[in-house]
Amino acid sequence: MNYTLSFKALSDPNRIKILELLANKNLCACNILNSLSITQPTLSHHMDILLEANLITKVRKGNKTIYQLNKEMFNELAIYLIVFINKKGDTNMEKENKEICSSNCTCGCQEGKPCTCGDDCQCGENCNCNDKCNCNENCECDDCECENCNCNKEDKNEEAN
């Protein structure tokens, strides 16, 4: 599905205000108009754009038109955005992010330096890349593979012999 109309509809501050009003309850155009500083023709224009983008729906009740959010469309947009931001491509930016270590990494890399954690490392909080030790000092791990910590690796190797 093409979400261009939806994103275009979300780009106007008045339409955002309309959606915020409709998030609380279903409203007729007269109640929406009373909450905004715009004319009735301008409101109609904005409502048409929101309807075309499928962000709202309308129902006739007597001589009034009641508008409501189309929550299904918002759920669809949310899923689209989540998938979009989590796409794994091979862009230069993503390569740079994978190769540069963050300030939260505790697996032996240094902030701003090439990451030695492996391809999947995002160096988030409490990084434990490739099941490497992240204890740093006074390591108690049996399978420590730290490069730059003071974990007595040599002592453990001697104990194993």
C-alpha cells in the first residue's frame, strides 16, 4: 500500500489538531470548528484530505456528519514505520553504525573506534556481543574472550593447564 497520502495529510498542523481532537472522541464538524481558529471552508478542505488519506471516517447521523479516527489505518501506519526503521539493508550508513562502537559498549571496543564485536553488534546498553564477557575487571567468566579488560585471562589459562 502507498502511504504517501497519509504522510502528506499528517504534515499540516491543523490536521494534526483535528486528529488530536478525534483521538479523544467522535465529533461533528461544528464541534471541531469551535476548537480551531479556521473557517468552515478550510475545515472542509482539511477533512477531505484526512478522509482521502483514510485517516478518518464519517457517518451521517440525522443532519450531522460525525467524524472518527480510523484506528485501523493508524495501526497499519505504525506497523509500516516499525518495519521501515528495522529494515536491514546494506547502506553505507548502516555499515558505519555497525563498524563504530558506541559509548555504551563494554566488550573491549573503544568509543568511536572500529567495533570488534561482530556484525550483529549494535553496542547497546550492557553489550554482550557474541557471548563475550562484559565484566571488564574482576571477571568471573569461564569463557572470557575480552581483549582489553583486566580479567586475569592468563591466570585462568594457567589454571586450565
